[in-house]
Amino acid sequence: MVKYIAVGSYWLGVVCALVAVVGRICDALGIAFVRIFTKGNTIDVRSFLDAALLFLFIAIASANYEWFQSRQRGS
């Protein structure tokens, strides 16, 4: 189960990072990137960047947890 969490969060992090990069490129070229308005703050490029970091940290933590568990089973 931890392996599926690590893989899924890794790919979600990669997708969010790509959306953030495309959004930054669009902003640099003057093209309006999609901003989703909500009752609170808008969802924009920074939100995707934060999500990418969160998902990639979850992937790293899950992979390390699985590695530590496999070492304990092997000992």
C-alpha cells in the first residue's frame, strides 16, 4: 500500500510541477493562465507549485518508510 502511495503522489507531484512550469511560461509570455476563483484565495500557479512540493515530499517520505520497513524485515 505504501508503494502505491509513493508512486501515485510522485506522479501527481510531477503533473502539478509541469502545470506550474507551463503557467510560469505563460505568465512570462504575457498569456493569461487559468485562474480558478473560489470563495477564498484563487487557485493559480503558486498553488500548483505548493501542491507539487507536497506530493513530492509525500513520495519521498513513503519511499523512505518502505525502505526502513524492508530493512527491519530483513534483519
